[in-house]
Amino acid sequence: MTGISTPARNTFREQQWREAHDRYLECAREVFARLGYHAATVADIVATANGSRATFYAHFRDKADIAAALFERILPDTAALYRMPAHFPELTPERVRTWLDEHVLAFWSRYAVEIDVLTQAVADDPRVAARHYQWGVDAARELAPYLAQWTGEHEQAGLTRALLLVLQLEQACYHWLIRGVGHDRSLVLDVLADVWWRELTYLRTGP
């Protein structure tokens, strides 16, 4: 008996869609880096991509949506960044400081455009703000080994503490590394390392 065949997926059309999607993202990043989020327009992105407004709106709702999609591309690296403390052989202030110095600051330097654009989009669009909050929760969940004792009625409290750590670090890095507020690098790293070490130690101990 011959089985029922499954129609072949239109992989060529999917590839075209993905290529167009990625092209608009790359061009949006270029435009945002050159003009800034608020000055950039959909028309600027479309012109840089040598595309059409119709094609743009087939992929994105508006400028805020493409800003969020641009940030979403770095979420795997974001998750990997916050997963690192979960795998420290030993939790010490020195190890936390090294993570901040060698990985967190490098992450913010590498993705400065995406982070700056997202921060401005969050301020302008409640939909993007809601997505950003969920991304923060997802990042906090990467600290799962430190939340193992926070179960039942304490589960939300533990997750909230981890989330506040993430959001605090984001705000500090944003003003320092993106907006250029002057700080002594060594001092900031010492303070951040102490805050994270103390809080992770507390989280690991449990409520």
C-alpha cells in the first residue's frame, strides 16, 4: 500500500522570505547606527535595503517592531551570557568580577547599537516594553541553579530578585557604556561584582 505523500515545503520561497527579512534587519542596523533611532525612518531603511515599503510591512509592523526584531537576534548570546554564572565552579567575588569584565562589558560593546535602539524603542512603544520585560525574565531564568531553593510560595520572590539583578546591570551598563556617563572602570566592576556575589550567594542559600 502506498503511503500518503507529504507535499514538499516551498523551501525556495522560505529562503527568499528569510533573506529579505535579514536584509531589512541588517539595513535597519546600519541606518540606526548612522542616524539614531528617533531620526531614522522606515523610508530610510527601505531605501538602504533597495526594497519597497510593501515588502517592509510584510515583515514588520513599524520601526519599533524592526528594532525589537533586531534585538531578538542577539537573544541567544544574551541567554549564554547570563548562563555563565550558573556554571561557575565556585562562586567568588573574583570570579564574578572576571565575568563582568571579560564577558558582560564585551557583550555591551559588541551589541551597543542593538541595545541603544531597543532602549529607545521601549520608551516609545508599550508593545516593545512588554517584550523587553519578558526577555529580562527569560535572562533571569538562566540563573536557575541559584533559584533551586525558591519553590512554592517563594518561587516568584526568587525570580524577582534575579530579574532585578539583571535589570540593574542593564541600566548601569546602558548609562555607562552607551550614554557615556563617566565612571572609574575598576570601581564600577568592584561594586557590581560585590552586589552580584552577595545576591547570588543569598539566592543559592534560599528563603
